[in-house]
Amino acid sequence: MLAFVLFYLVILLQTLCALRQGLSLACSLFAIIAVVERKKILFIFWVLLGLSFHFTTLIILPLYYVYGLKVTVKSTILLVAGIYD
């Protein structure tokens, strides 16, 4: 009985956590494809599906609005200065 409990606590839970993270990552990658193709509804669908597995999918939520911005040296300096302020 103790062996079963240890197996469940150590092996099975780690495997399930890795599976959840992998599914969330897959949904995030499909959401990035939707951003490149500018399909907002599909992007929201993939983000919500990824959120049902793991909350780290929230990281890509602002990606839809940041994707088309031009990056210049001035904007990069202002962004870095704002982060470290």
C-alpha cells in the first residue's frame, strides 16, 4: 500500500503536471499562429483552451496587440528604462 501511495505522489503527479504544461504550451503555439494570421477569435479560443490547462498561457495574452508594433532603439530604451525604474 505504501508503494502505491509513493508511486502516486511522486511519479503520477509529476507526469500529470508535465502533461498539463505541455498541453498549455501547445495551445499557446496555436495561439501564436492565430496572431500571425490575424485571426482574433481563433486566438481567443486557443488562449482560453490553454488557460483551462495552465495559467501560464496568460503570458501570451498581450501578444495579439504587440505583434504589429514597430520596434525602434528609442522604444526599446524607454521600455527597458520603464522596467528597471
